[in-house]
Amino acid sequence: MHYYRIALLLLACTSAGYLVAQPVTKTFTNEGEFTSNCEGPAVDADGNIYAVNFAQDGTIARISRRGGTSFFITLPKGSTGNGIRFGDENTFYIADFTGHKVLKADLETRDVTVLAHEPRMNQPNDLAITRSGHIFCSDPNWKDGTGQVWHVTPDGKTRLVAERMGTTNGIEISPDERTLYVNESVQRNVWAFDLAPDGTLTNKRLLLQFEDGGMDGMRCDSKGNLYITRWGKGEVAVVSPQGQVLRTIPTIGKNVSNICFGGRKGKNCYITLQDRGCLETFKAKNSGREWVMMKEFTDRK
């Protein structure tokens, strides 16, 4: 009788909408190691993960495949990292949201240089990169609820390619490099643009609008599905190239800020949690686009 009553109670709670989806993710690094600006992340050819603002803002940590965290570099004075993207096996780029720059870091020497400094940038937030090294940078103005997108060439020249948008945040390129995706955190919109080889954006169209919750970073898998972090909602949404929500992955923390793919087959997802100050992880069905790119970089050698 006792188990029967419990079953009835669970059924009633489910019908009333009281049960909350249980987390699918697992804690990957120790809670509280990162500041509330915990972001990044990106994976190198050896499977190490890099995330910004370790212990204090302005730093970058390296995390082993088993979750061991260690200090990697300190950014120049006045710089604070946000999104990270690898351009090849030895180079990664950092969106510097306080310095209005895109920084370039050498994995072997740990030297940090300036790829692009654009005073007209509001607050460089996240990065997307093509195989040939063309970078796209989301650039929100949180105070005004507006945003824009910049194109940065491999030699550091900047060009504004999308303006008069909402609070641009997560940004990604499709596996065939013909589409650029940008989301707007406050407005809850996900936009798609046709992407030309020279970086020009055309044919802006609404892919999806969420009814609630925020958005932050997003990444594509190798099949072109978008993994969108839902900041404040405590989940990652998997969205098809046609804008259909295929799956939602509940997380332990609520403020999910960004995501990357890694692991032996590129199917391990690592997410940064700003309310927990750590990373969580879960398994995806497909490998990540950026993981495939890294394999291409190393196979060329």
C-alpha cells in the first residue's frame, strides 16, 4: 500500500506539472574554482579543455580530460576573457570583453598578443571561426539591449557585418560554412544568415524564438544541430538546422554560459556554469563541429 500511494502521488504531481526534470549532466570540475564570469570553453588536440576566469577574472585555466584544473595564463592588464576558439592545433583566440579586442594565444609559448583591437566594439562576447581562420564576434550592448556582429580576418582587420540587432551573444557557423547563427539573449531569438566566403552576411531569417529563459553560447555538432545553452533556465537545447527543438538536456546549475565538444570521439560536451563556478559534462549523440575541425588540423601535419 505504501508504494501504491507513492506512485499515485508521483502521478498526481506529474499531471500538475510539479516535477522538475532531473539533471542529465555530471559535475566535471570542482565547484567554486571559477568566478561568476566562467566562460570559454574550448578543447585542444590532446583533449584538454580551456576556460576563462579561473580563481580571478583575467585568467585562463587548462583542464585535463579527467577534470583536473590548473592555471594556464594571465591575460594582459585590462583584459577579461569570454568566448574561446581554436584556429589550429597551436593557436586559440579569446574574446576580450573589457579590452574591446580579440586576443591570440600560443599554446606552446603561452604568449598572448592582440589580433584585433576595435574601439567601436561594445563588449566582444563569443567567437565563431571558419577553417581558414575568419572569425565572427558577437558584440552585445547589455545596457541598451542592442548588439552587432563583427568579422575579423586572419590578419586582424575588422568589419561590421550585422548591426541594429538585439543582445547578440552565442554565435556559430554551420559545418558546411554556408550559414552563420547568432542568438539574442534578451529577445530570445536565434537568427540565421547566409555566409559568403568573404565574410559577408545576407538573407537574415528567424530560426527560432524561445518563449522563456535566456540564451548564451552555442555550438554545432557535425550534423549541423545547434546546442544552445539556456542561461537561467538550467538546460541545453538541441535544435535542428530547420529550427526544431530535438531535445533538452537538464543541467545541475542554472546559469549555463557556454559549451564545447571534446573527448576521444568528440561527443563529450563540456559546459560552463556561472552560478556554480565550474564545468559540467554530458554525452552528445554526434561529434562536435569544432572537434572535427581540430582533427582536420592535426591530420594535415
